[in-house]
Amino acid sequence: MDNGYIILGIVALLFLSLYGFAYFSVFLEKYKQKKFQKRELERERLRKEQMIRNQEIRDEKLRKFNKRKEEIQRELMLLEKMKMKQKVS
């Protein structure tokens, strides 16, 4: 009878190990999927941050360009006024 319990234990251990092996592959696949999703979310977050930084740089360049454009317009207007004064004199 003792041998029957040992054989029954071995068979139960065999089924448990097969179940564990099958579940381990599922667990491993889920783990890889979560890791991949996490990595993709991190990449997307970094991409958005980079886009925001690039937009800020473009906005700053545009602001400087517009400021310089206004300065040039002002200088041209002053030159035009000086030219008109010289013609009048």
C-alpha cells in the first residue's frame, strides 16, 4: 500500500509539473507583453517630450525672427524719414 501512495504522489507531481510548465510559458508571454508595452509607452512619452522641446525651439526662433524683422522695419522707417528730411532741406 505504501508503494501505491508513492506512485500516486509521483503521478500527481508529474501532472503538477506539466501544469506548472504550461502555465509558466503563459506567464512568461504575459510578462514579455507587459514589458514591451511599458517600453513602448516610455518611447512614446520620450517622443512627445522631444516634439514639445522642438516646438519650443521653433517658437523661440520665430519670436527672434519676428523681433529682428520689426527692428529692421523700424530702421528702414527711420532711414526713410531721414531721406525725406534731406529732400525737404
